[in-house]
Amino acid sequence: MASRIQSRPPRSPSSRKELGDENPLDKRRRLGAMGRGAGPTGTARTRQPFAVVNNRQDVNTAAVANAEECSNHEFTKEEVEAILNEKPKAKKFDLKAKYEHAAEHNKKLKLCVKWFQQCDENHVIDAEKLKSSLESAEKRCIDTELEKKNKEEELNTIISELRDNNASLEEKLSKEVSEKLDAIDRHTSENEARVAAEKSVASLTEELERAQQDVAAANERAASLDNTHKRLQEYILSLQQYNSKLITDLETVRESLKRVEKEKLTIVENLSTLRGHCSSLQEQLTLSRVSQDDAVNQKETLANEVKCLRGELQQVRDDRDGQVSQVQALSAEVTKYKESTGKSLAELDNLTMKLKSLEDTCSSQREQIRILELQLAAANEKLKMTDLSASETRMEYLEQKRIMKELQDRLADMEHKLIDGENLRKKLHNTILELKGNIRVFCRVRPLLPDDGAAAEDAIVSYPTSTESLGRGVDLIQSGQKYPFTFDKVFNHEASQQDVFVEISQLVQSALDGYKVCIFAYGQTGSGKTYTMMGRPEASEQKGLIPRSLEQIFQSSQALRAQGWKYKMQASMLEIYNETIRDLLSNNRSSGSDPTRPENSVSGKQYTIKHDANGNTYVSDLTIVDVSSISEISSLLRQAAQSRSVGRTQMNEQSSRSHMVFTLRISGINESTEQQVQGVLNLIDLAGSERLSRSGATGDRLKETQAINKSLSCLSDVIFALAKKEDHVPFRNSKLTYLLQPCLGGDSKTLMFVNVSPDPSSVGESLCSLRFAARVNACEIGVPRRQMTLRPTDSRLSCGGS
């Protein structure tokens, strides 16, 4: 069938449209007419002229038979091609045979055409049926989709209702469980109250019995007390009588004493008048004295007896009062016992009534508990599924928790390993740098200040997070281009003064071991150099590297005393202002002096830098102060800070206009080993580089800026010469570089802090500072050498490199 359809010649769209628009009833009529036309009548009518001319009826009969046979025949592709390619087999001049062959060929072609037309009509009808069935199927599909959507909405509403019902049932269940627990608690509390009431009733009955026994005993005691009270009253009466008798005896004694005194007076009068009769009267006098003594003794004995009688009387009175109070207390106790027994009986009646009511409530609550238990059983069945899901979820949670704990433990182990590796790396790095003799460089970025006027998202400084560059790398962004730098250590804007000092503490300790140590801060003005070196001494957390280093030096020297070490320390401070050395510890200086006037012209001192053959440096006429405590150092630092030259520019409110150098010379000796060490600690705060276009300096500030930039330019020339390992290094081009010669080209341990400002307006100066620091970090100045001898030291200390 497929081959027959493919062999059909294509029709034009117009014919297809005509066939498609034709009525199916008209199609059937036309097909019927065509079928009838293909019958014998139609054939005889169409072939009648040829039969008349040729008188050949057998041909007509054969044609009719062929037509009937072909009408029921289905043509294939090969048959159609054979019909189309069929050629006449008659001879060249046999016209009749050619005609018959052409007529036969024409009939075949007509039958083929008719068959194709019938096939087209059948296909059109089938296409229309398929189209109608497709449309009905699409309608049914749309209807089923609508029904599905409706059912889905109904199911969603049912699910939401079921969820609401489930939530309400869970709430009811929780309420019922809580009510059941409350009922159980109330039941237990009521049982406990009932038991307590029974115990209290039993205890009250026992107390009542004891109270009755106590009442009987109290009655007996009251009777005995009444008897004792009567006896005491009789005894009191007898004592009163005895007391009255004693009083009368005392009165008689007093009267006799009065008489004796009168007699004494008369005797004295007679003695005065009768002195001549002294011998005769002496005997009478002695007698009278003896009688007087006897009377006095009698008087004292009587007085003692009276006192004793008074004490006994008072004791009797006290005993009487105590017994009376006891009688009153016992009577009060008896009344109390009577009242308590009455109250206990009333309470017992109340408790029995309460017990009955509690039993009624317990029976009703038992019924409620039974109902709640049934509801709870039904709810428990509903909760089984949720318990299963909850248990699965709990197992998953425990598994995730276990995995998370394992990961946390692994992370902690890795962090510990990372810290140990970082410490080992720092140690090895420091050792390598010491062996290579490189100048170590630390970078510190200050935080953005409110005066900078820049937002946090406009920051020009970023820090790489890779393992190799973490804590050692810094990236500077200028005009969208990133400039990466790597140093020995990088401190971000969140680093504290303590964090910075921890990194240099071992370097400061080297000064006590006999090394020359130099730490200096470099950077543009306003980048935080003075804050890094000096800090704010009034705040302990913001102290700079200089105070912290000196505190460590003194603490370590005190700790080394136990090992037999004794240290002597000397401090000096100077500044280089406009290529002139000024002594900051000189007594001739004052904070109000003219900073533009050279000090040596005022005091007549010549501050000359000198180096000896051993690489030691000192400045002539410079004030050197012996220090033995941190308080002395603090006062010297305050004095130097007041004497230092500072000024205001457009870039900094208080800009350092000079290079400050603090030198601490350390001499130590160990008496037990006879070892002697000489170390030097140099802490330098350089003036900041600045551009005249930004600082707006004029007059004296302009001269200061030119001198600062010139000395820093000379420092840059020295660094470039050292980096290129040239034969001549221009140390003498500036007093700053000449003073730093032992630190930059000698055998000292040198560390440079490069301070960077994150202000976008200072990105050019920050880039120059970082590039200069990178060149400094590449310089090799030689291996540090420890200054230790076994010979005794003299009183004078040589100066190490400033």
C-alpha cells in the first residue's frame, strides 16, 4: 500500500482544496457515476464509433471485459511504470494495430487515473476522519486535564484540611497529654495530701494524748507548786520577822555607837583639859580604845550579818518570783493545750470532709483518665507513623552530626598542624634570612579613618588567601590594576599593637644576647609610623613597639639574674631635623624653643657621627643616660616626645618633621662564666615622605619637606646600591644614611616596617612605599655577629649602630 501511495503523482493544492471542500455525498454520487460509466453501457457508448467503422464487436466485448477486470484491479508502482513505458509492438505501417494498441493503452491509463482519484478521495476521507478523531481526542485530553486539575485542587484542599486536622489533633493530643499529666499530678498530690492528712490526724491524736498526759502532769505540778508556794510564803514571813529583829538589833548597836562617840568626845575634852593627868588617864584611854575596837569589830560583824541576811532575803524573793512565773507559764500552757485540742478536733472534722470530697473527685477523675487513655491509645496509633519518620530523621541527623564532628576534628587537627607548620616556617625563614643576611620587612596597613572620606568598599588594599601568601602577601589596586607584593609578614588593619610586637619580640631579645638590632619604620606621612613605634603611652593596650620592647628588655634582664647575669643599660635619643642632629635628652632644650634654629649653635656642642674599626657608632657630645627601670625610660620617652619637632600639614594634623633615633646600649656580664656581651637596640621613627602638591607646605614646612625627601632619597640610593652590590655605597650623602650605616651595611639584625595608608587618594605614595620595601627586602647586608668576649669590660660602653 505504501508503494502505491508513493507512486501516485502529486496533485496541485487547488485540486486538493477542491476535493477537501467537496461534500462527501457528492463524492459518493460522483464515484457511483464513474462506476456506472465504467460499465458495459458506458463502454459501448464510448466505443460505438469505432465498432461502426470497423465492424468489430469482439473487440468491444474484449474491451468491456478488460474494463471490468481493471476496475477491480489495484495498480502498483511497477505496473504504472510499465503502462507509462509501454511502446507499440505493431509494424511500422500497420495503423490499425497501432490504433488498437493506443486505445488499449488509453484505457489502461484512464483506469489508472480513476483508481488514483478514488485513492485520493479515500485518503481525503480518511484524513478528515483522522482530523475529527484528533480534535475529539484533543478535546478529551483537555477535558481530562481540566478534570485532573480539578481533582488536584480538590486533593490539595483535602491535604491542607488533613494537615490542619492533623495539627489540631496534635494540639488536642498535646493538650490532652498535658491535662492527663496535670490530672495525674493532681491525683498524686491529692494522694500525698490524703496520706499527709492521715499522718497529721495520727500525729494530732498522738499529740492530743500527749497533751492530755501533759495536762495531768501539769495539774500535778500545779498542785505541788501550790504547796511549795504556801511553804515559801510561810518561810518569807519568818524571814521578815527575823529581818525586823535584825533591824532592831542594828538600831541598838547604832545607839551604842553614838554613845561611844559621845564618850570619846568627852574623853578628848577631858584629855585636852587634863593633860597633867595623862598618866592616870592613859589606862582609861587604852581601856576605852579596846572597848572601842571591840565595838567596831562588833559593828563590822553585825554589818556582815546584815549583808548576808539581805542577800538571803533577795535570793528568797527571786526564788519566789521565779516560781510564780513558772506557775503562770504552766497555767498559760494548760490553756494553750486546751485551745489546741479544740482546734485539732475541728481540723480533724474538716479533714474528714475534705477527704470525702477528694475521694469523689478522684472517682470522677478516674473516669476522665480512662476516657483520656482511650483517646491517648488512638492518638498513639496515629503517632506511630510520625515516630517512624522522626526516628529516620533522627538517624539521618545523628549520621550528619557524626560526619560533622569527624570533619570538625579533622579541621582542628589540620589547624594545629597548620599552626605548627607556620611556626616552623617562621623559624626556618628567620634562620634562612639570618644566614643570608637579608633585611627583614614587615608591612602594616592602617585602618581607614573618618577624615579619609573613603568608604570601605573603595579600599585599595586586599590580602590574598592562598596558603603560600596567607599572612605574607598584600595586593594594591590602582586604576583597576592589581600589584602583588610579598614580605616576611603583613599586618592588616585589624592587627593590634600586641599582635605586631609578638612578631618582633624574639628580635628584641637578641639585643640582650649581644647582637646589634635595628628596627625602623618607613612610609608616607599619615600612614601610622609614629603610632606603630610610640603608640599612645596613656593607654596600655595602644603602647607602641618602643615602650613594649624596653619593657621586655628589663623583664628579661631581671629574669636572667638567676643565671648570674648583670646588665647595665644606657639610653640616648636624637633627631635629624633639616640635616642637623639634635639631642632630645639635653637639659638645654625646651618644648618652646625655635625648631628651625640649630641646637649646636645654641649650646656650642658639635654632634658628629663617628664609626670605629669594630663597626661601633657613637655621636659626640650626645647625652647618654644610665637607666635601671622602665619608669626612667618612660620619663625619657615623654621628654623626647615633647622636644621632638612636629608640625601640621594638609595631609596630617601632627606630622613628624624629623627622623627620631632611640638607642639603648646593653652591657652584660656573667660573673660565674666571665662572659661579657655588648648589644645595641636601635628603634627609629623616620619622617614621612610627602608630595608638595598634596601637603601644601610653605616657608619652614617647605624646607622641612625638602630635607625629609632628600634624606629618604639618599636612603633609596643606598638601598639600590646594596641591591646591585656596587663597590661604592653612598652612605655619606645624608646624615641619616651615615648614621644607619652599621644597620644597612654591617653585621646587625635589621627589620623595616613599611606603613601603608588605605586611602584611595594616597594610592600612588603607597605603591612607591611598597616597591621600595620590596627592594629593601632583597638586600643582603651580611650575617649578624654576636659581640661576646671573655675579658673584663671597661667602664665606657661603645655605641652600636644607630
